[in-house]
Amino acid sequence: MPGPEHYVALSALLFTIGAVGVLVRRNAIVLFMCIELMLNAANLALVTFARLHGDLNGQVMAFFVMVVAAAEVVVGLAIIMLIFRTRRSASVDDSNLLKY
Amino acid sequence: MTTDFQLPAIDYQAISPLLILFGVACLGVLVEAFVPRPARRRVQLGMALVGVLAALGAVVLLAGTNVVTAGGSVTVDGPALFMQGALLAFGVVALLLIGERRVEPGGAFVAQPAITVGSEADQRQASAPGATEVFPLAMFSLGGMALFIAASDLLTMFIALELLSLPLYLMCALARRHRLISQEAAVKYFLLGAYASGFFLFGVVLAYGYAGSVDLAAIHAAVDTSQMNPALLYAALALIVMGLLFKTAAAPFHVWAPDVYQGAPTPITAFMAACTKVAAFGALLRVTYVAFERLAWDWLPVIGVIAVLTMLVGAVLAVTQTDLKRLLAYSSIANAGFVLVGVLAVGRTGASSAMFYLVAYGFAVLGAFAVISLVRDREGETTHLSRWAGLGRRSPLVAGVFTVVMLALAGIPLTGGFTAKFAVFSAALEVGEGWLVIAGVVSSVIIAFPYLRVVVMMWLSEPSESTATMVAPGLLTGTALGIGALAVVGLGVVPGPVLDLAHDAALFLR
């Protein structure tokens, strides 16, 4: 029977996968998916801690995070689309006009 | 678990600046939908300016208030009001730059940013008047910043962080000229910003796990009493501070700043440099002073190392830059380090010196970007250093303003920059952080070189064929320039009133 600490560990694992994913992947959409994974890991931990503390606020906060994530998708995909249209590529390595 | 729900008491007067800002932002969205296109820009600019000035008036009327309201999610205290005031004053100047249309026909913003660069439709829109959506976006961002400074629980702070960031990402992509680098700046800022706010959010969650609440005061209380594993607390502290240091552009979380500052439309860069800095340091001060004060001995050395690194990286890399916007980006990184020195002098003097520094820096940097928006050739703004050679001979007045601003950033006496640096360094010395002061003085000396090089180039070189032209500033940019120069000199010659105001305001309400 998994206890709350297992869920916290799972959420930390998901968060790490997301954080490492952002560093190693090159496609902007995949990068963005990894960031969403980090936010969802946070949601899982929120709900777990809410259960642990017997406090409803954590669950309410998870809803806030979902709404923020949705807003972020809208802005993020718009910007990535903009880049893709002009360069025909969503790879972050191709966005190389600005450097040094 | 409790099931009954009680409506929180809301002190509407205390949050009136926020209500005004968000109200004007929402009205701005309606204006976009219902007001005919030719009239929109006047309506939007007028509404935004009136809104920010009204919010500034509300902040002034609230002076001396100390209250926690809206169910414990907003704190209106001295530091919040002081920094909101500074933020809104910068907001007015930034809005003047955003609204300018004389300097570039149609304004600095493109009409339809979604149109692919280089397509036929793009060529047709080349001379169309710019998008006016930028005004409601800027207002939402300003509202988010004002809330960020005053947030007294971490969830509100996270929402405010997103609220200030999302419009900024969009505004970065709106440049009329050099659209490719503007879009690139937006995508870089967005990906890195969302990444950093992911870290911030996970820190918030861990703090909730440790303390059972995200309220800053509750976390402060839980530091002594919680039964949970202290590793949660330290991880929370590290992740939250990392998220905030990203927004302040402190090394090693600074890599986005040069690209974004260079690529974004200049009025937006000015807005970011002045306003985001205030908002981020406001939140950083509140989190470290209110929630994690009992851990000060743990975070002081770490943030101290970050401060030294930030000052040195910013100063040394500024020396190697040949593009003015990029140079100012590195200067903003170095200045973030100087403000951190003030933050690290934990206490009233430290907080007040950091707040004064933010005011002095904000006006100087707004003035600098106002001048940058005026130096142009056929392609748009020319920010390469070599093109500025001899500008002082051609347009002495504006070049004079730029000189004053550069001297202020370099920290020459009788400018705001000197007073501000003196304030943060003496605050750090008072608490015995001499090593920070040594690093600070060394980096001030290093970074004075690139500033003075620009000044020397402008005045002592002969104008040549490659020298850019200085466009005469319109009323809006002219006003912005005047405010910037006056504030920089004023804060240097008679810093007393603002220093006293900062000192009186610098007590956080827990």
C-alpha cells in the first residue's frame, strides 16, 4: 500500500525528469512539455501534502496551478508558432541570432 | 477538514492601487474590441497613463498603512507601498516611451505580429500603425508586479509572477524592426522564464509541505515548530530564491538577460529593466526577510557568493560588449548584484538602501533606453557602439542627457548612482560584510570603463559617414528623457527626502 511519502517521491522524480528534459532536449515543443511536467509534478505534491496535513488549501492551490499552466500554454504556443513560421524549425538551436 | 466557508474581509482601500491597475487593463481589452481603430491609440494611451497616475495617487494616499488583507494574501506595508510607488513612477515613464509614434512612423510595435516575417502581407503592413494591444498587456504586467511586491502568501506570489511574466513574453515579440531577433528574444525569455517559474512553484509546494501553509508568516512560525523533515524547508528556500533571482537577472541565472534586452523593442526593454527589477527585488526582500529570516545564517553566505559573482560577471562582460542594448543588459546584471549587497545587509538599513538603489537605477536606465530609441538610421535603431562616435557634436542636448545617465550608472558623485552605491555599501559595512563591499567597489571600477568609453566616443570622436542620426524626440520621449535626467541629478544632489522616505518605509509587516 503506497503511503504519502511515495507520492512525494514520485512527484520529485517527475519534476527531475522535467528539469533534466529541458536541459537535454532541443525541440521547443518538447522543452515546453517538460516544463508542463514540472508544473504537474508540483500539483501531485500539492495534493499529497494536502492529504498529509489534512488541509484543503493544497487541493485548491492545485487548481490555481492548472489555470496558470493553461494560460502559459496559450502564450507559449503562440510564441513557438511565431518562431516556427519564420524559420521552419522549432529547434532551439536554430534560434541563434542573438549571442555573446 | 473544515467544510464551512467564510468570506474573507477585504480592505478595498488598501488594495485600491491594484484594483485600479487591473481595472484599466480589463477596460483596455474592451477598448481593443469596441473602439474604432484610428481612435484606439489615443484612448489606450490616455487611459493607461491616467490609470497608472491614479494608482500612484492611491499609493501616496495610503502612505503609512500597515495592514494584511484579502484573506491574508496581500500585505500593504511600508516596503510594499514604497516599491509600488517607484514601480508606478517607472511605469509612467515606460508608458510614455511605449506610446511614442513620432520617432518611428507608426510606433515601435508591429501592427500584426502574427504575420510571417518577409511575406507579402508583412511588406504591406510595414507602414501600418502599430498594435495597441501593448497597452493592456503593459497594464496587466504592471498590476502583476504591484501584486508581486505586496503578496503575503507564496501562492499569490506565484500567480503574480505569472501575471507579470506572460504579458512581458508577448511584448518582447512585438518589435516593428528587427523582428527575427525580437521573436527569438521572446522564445528564449519564455522558455527560460517558464522553467524558472517551475522551480519557484516546486519550492512553494515544498514550503507548503513543510509548514502546512503558504502564508509567509506561517512559514516563519513553522521554522521553529514544524515536525517535518528540515530538508523540505531548505529545498523550498533554494528553489524559491532561485526563481526570484532569475527574475532579478543575478548570475548564474542571468543568461537570458542580454539576449532578451537586445531583442525586445526598446520601450519594452526599458520597462523590463526598470520595473521588473523593482518587482523581483520587492518579492525577494519579502520572502527572505519575512518567511526565511530565521534561516538568515544559512542563506547569507550563499546569496553573498551569488552577489559577488553577479557583480563581477556583469561588470567584466559589460567591458567586452559592442552593442549598447547588450551593454546595458550586462550593466543591469551588475546592478542586480549591487542591490543584492543591500539585501544581504539584513535589517532596516539594508532594505532601505536596496530600495533607494532600485529607484536611482530605474530612472537612470529609463533615461538611457529613451536615448537609445532616438539614435537611428534607415534600418531602425542603431545600437552598435561605433555608430555612436561623434554623436555629441551633432546633437549635444540629447547626448548630454545620455552622458549624465551614464555617469550616474558609473556612480560618479552628484548623481543618483553615487548616493545609491554609497547607501548599499555602507549598509553592508554596518553589518560587517566587508568582503561584499570590496567586491562591489572592484566591480564598480571595472564597469565604469564601458560607460565612460561610450561618453568619450560620443564627445571626442569626429562624426563620420557611419555616424547614426539622432531623431528629434517627440513630446512623449522628450518628457521621459526630462524625467529621467532630472531624477538622476535630483537623487544625487538632494537625496535626503527619498532616503528618509525609504528608511521610514523599510519595515516589513509580518
